[in-house]
Amino acid sequence: MTAVIALDAVSHCFDGEAALTNLSLSVQPGESVALLGPSGAGKSTMLALLDGRLRGWQGQASVLGNQLSATRSPAREIRADIGFIFQEFALVDRLSVYQNVMNGRLGRMKSWPALWGRFGEQDHICVTRALQDTGLSDLAHRRADRLSGGQRQRVAIARCLAQDPELILADEPVSNLDPAHAERILGLITGAARSRGIGVIFSSHQPDLSRRFADRILGLRDGEILFDKRSGRVTSEDTDGLYHGASAATGLRVVS
Ligand SMILES: Nc1ncnc2c1ncn2[C@@H]1O[C@H](COP(=O)(O)OP(=O)(O)O)[C@@H](O)[C@H]1O
Ligand SMILES: [Mg+2]
């Protein structure tokens, strides 16, 4: 079985400062992985790398069986198979919820129908299902700039599901959601991993929710993997150590 993600000794520096250090990792189809770690740990950087947007990194990385390049973006057909849920949502404000979710289908279309906005029946089916799954059907015709933060976050998730990707990368996808919606959305994206056999990696600041929904937890700190365990094996010592242990970057140390 080809790994959805394979990283071998990947490192990255921003202006001489290490942001990712010697990461090695393999994720299989059907697996959902939560990325935990304090702010500045390197979660967003790692997700950008996997999305093919980071430049100048070192090591070997492949996504969906394609070798990533540190100098250029992946081909369009590979990008179409990767769904990314951005921390800042990246919606088009003047478009409706329905149109924003339909934008998730653009990468699947040949250029000319996409230019003319000629979506097919399958596109409308995918959008309708994604809106239902995220509880947005009633808001389909509302403009994106008239939505609350949590509703915008759900539109971003619906757009990603409508894309029908082979890999979902999500940067704090439930940070703006109330507990009920957070559970629903994590259930949806990790359920997609199982039912569609795709890979899912999401970053989060919620260890308990992550343990409940993800198959596996990766603890990242100062750009290094502190632990990589099945969810059921992650202890509160693991997560406490992640957030409260000694930090090389800040010199902070919790003594108890
Ligand atoms: N575009 C950038 N330019 C310079 N430094 C950056 C940039 N993006 C992130 N960093 C730095 O890289 C480290 C990891 O950041 P990030 O991946 O955003 O962490 P997280 O998502 O875990 O909060 C931090 O020290 C951050 O300041
Ligand atoms: Mg981040």
C-alpha cells in the first residue's frame, strides 16, 4: 500500500531559525492523524510543506506517491487531490456559501468550463452533500461576509469535502467552533478517512477531542516530533509535557 504521506529527515529554517527539524513520518490511506503542539511548534509549517507551498526545505517528502519539490509547486492534477482547510478560511466574501463550496470543485474541472462557471451535475451533487454534512444547507444562499466565524469555518470545511480529495490537510479546523460543531466536524473529517480510505492530518489545540477522533497523535514541539502514538496510548503526561515541559526556544520550565 502506497503511503499517503512519507517524510524522511525533513528540516526547514526561516531566516536561519529552525522551524522543522529532522521529521520522519509515514501516514497510510484511511488513517487520521492529529498534530498537537504549542503555538510556534511548526504545525502550520508542516501542513504547508505537505500542501506543496513551502520552499527551501531539506530532506525527502512524498505526498500521494509523488515526490515533493522544495523549489516548485506540485502539478495541478496532484493539487486537486489535496484538500486544505486554512486557519483563516480563505473564503470569497462577495460569493454565497454555495458558490464558495462550489469553488472546491474547480481543481477537478478542465480549464474552459471552469472559466465559464459551467459546473456539471456531479459538481452540484458533491456541493449539496457537503452542505448537508456540515449543517449549512439553510445558509446556502447567504453571502460569505454575512456569516459568523464558526459558520465561515464550516464553509471552508464543506469546500474541502466537495473537492473529494485523497488527502485532507486541516489547520486548526475546529478552533472557532462550539463544542457540538467541533465534534461534528472532527467526526466528519476523520470519518472521511475511514469511509473513503483517504489520509487526514489536522492540527489542534484540543488534546481530548483529538484523542477521541484521530487514530494517531503526533506531538510537535520546537519543530521536532516529541511523540507519535496511537490515540489510545497517549497519556496526560505526554500532552502536559508537550505544553508545559522545558522549551529550548523560550527557556520556560514548569516545576511542579
Ligand atoms: N513566514 C514565516 N517567516 C518567518 N518565520 C516563520 C514564518 N512562518 C512561521 N515562522 C516561524 O516558524 C515557527 C513555526 O511556526 P508555525 O508553523 O506557524 O507554528 P504553529 O502553527 O505550530 O503555531 C515559529 O517560530 C514561527 O515564528
Ligand atoms: Mg499554526
